[in-house]
Amino acid sequence: RWVYVLPKRLFTCRVVRTLCVAYCRLKLPAAVNLPLHETLSITAPHSDGGRSIQRLISGCPRLVNLTLEAVHRLKRVSVLDQRLRRFTLRCCHNMKSVDIDASELSSLDYCGTVPAERLLTLHGSPGVPLCTMDFCIVLSEDAGFTGFRVFMQKISDAKHLHLHHRKLEGRFFSGFPLFSILTRLVLQGPLVNCGTVVSVGRILEQTPNLEVLSLYMEVHVVYTKKKDDTLGRDLTMGEEDDEDDLMEKEKDADDSSVAPDEEAMVPDESSFSMPCLRHRVKEINMVHYVGDETQRMMARLLFGNALVLERMCVVLVKGTFALQSKLKNEIESWVVADAEKVFL
């Protein structure tokens, strides 16, 4: 199969500051020398092993922004000789360990499996201010549960956190670590049932200084055999593998995000009367509000307990004027604070 190979002289160019490579082969020269290079992004390299990727990183002494995405042959990476400010690791599912000098790290973006305990080591880190976590694959049973708690503990000094929770069961949040200095929180994922609402409450209990809360409420998708899911699929799979993959997706979609005993738990007003809502939260945003039972419960509990709220914004889905007016009036009736109300 034809593959584009990057010219070797590119890796010894002394004036290059930014290099973004995707779906090609690096084929590095004997010596890599990029003395002024600051931004490096590598996506799905062809046939390049972990040693080549490490050599390229090591050849950039002034590197401050590193992105690694879908580098399947990379198992270990070390960035201890450079002081990164931004690090992104996406879908490198075979990664075993990452060692970073995090003394100046200001942004960490992770998308992948709920990691094992020793995946990420942040050396000299006083705390990473901005963290984005998206666990697209959850390990079974206790391995994933333990890994999640340990990983979140490592970033518990964050000030801003964007957490994708669509793949996480409710039990993952029963031991959610304390984020004592977190001021901005974004929770992205569907509100499936009462258990998801309970999980949000558990997170808020661990964020005593939260000021801005945003909920990006995704649609709860159930895959069917009629859905065209060829984009991004490995076209070398046979029909039998394809059916197994589809059955796995349907199983994931049907699985509850919480334990059975939590699904029917209906939180009351007092359960959301937590310190951050009563004394700290000044802004609440809810995006993709359709007004189903679970979303209405979430809105009522949040706005009914946010005593010092200054601004609220709800982005409604498209619908008739009558329906949107009804949703708007209902939400306004739950707001107890004298806050600016924005509906989009």
C-alpha cells in the first residue's frame, strides 16, 4: 500500500517551530535536531515504532506543546528533559507509562482507556490547572474502578476540569476524590436516569469551591443494525467481527450507567443542598435541554439550591414556540436566586 514518507531533512531543519504529522511514515534520520521546535503533533504514524517517536520528542529540546493521537505502537514515552506546557494523549490504547516534567504543565488532555494505576507520572507538578478527561473505554470490574480513582487523584489540584462521563458507571463516583481548588467544572454526557443525577451530586460534594458548572447533556444513543457505522471502522474486519462489534455497541448502550439500586433513587432537594451550591456557584449552564424527566430533575435540584447564583444559561433543543416557552417558564420557576436568565 502506498504510504507517504516524510523527507529526512525535515527533522534537521533548524527553523521549524511547529510540526503536525498524520497518517504518514516518519523514517527518521540517524540524528534528529530541531532546536527551535515548540509544537509537535503526531497522529496515527505508519509503521513507526515507539523508539522513533521517543527519538523525535527527545530531538526537540524546546518542546512545550505535545500531542500524541492513535499511536498504537507507542507503549512508553518520557518527556523529562523538556518542560511541557500542554500535553494531549488521545487513543493511544497500548500506552503503558507516561513520564512528564510537569513543573510548568498548564493543560492536560486525555482520551482513552480508564488507565492502570501507573500510567501517568507527573514529576514536579504543583497541580495542572486545566484538565480534560474522556474515558472512551472502561476496564471491567475492579480494575477500571481502581484505575479511575487513582488517575483522578493525580489531577485533583486542577482548577478547571472537563469530564466526559458517558462511559462511567455510577459506582465510579462513590469515591470521587476531593478537588479542593476546582472553580470550573464541565460534565459532558447523557443524563440517563436518576443514578446519573446522583453521580453529579457526588461530584459536587467534592468540589467545595466550585463557581461555574456546565452540563453538556449528550443524547443517549442506542445503536441499531440499520445505522451506518462504516466511518472509522477497520475495513479488514469480516462480517462475523462486524456483528460482534455491533452487539458490543448495543450492549454498551443498553447497560445502565449506575448500579440497579441507584437507578430508582430519586434525589430530594436536601440531597443537593451542598456547600458549593449554597455558597459558591455563581453560574450554571445546561446545553441541549430537551426537558425529559431526568433533565428536569437535574435542573430543579441545581437551580433550587444555587442560592448565590448570578447567571444561568439553558440551551434548548429546537422545538415549537409553545414547547420552548413551557420549558422556559418551568425552569424560571425553579430559580431561587436573583440571577440573570439566558435561554438560547
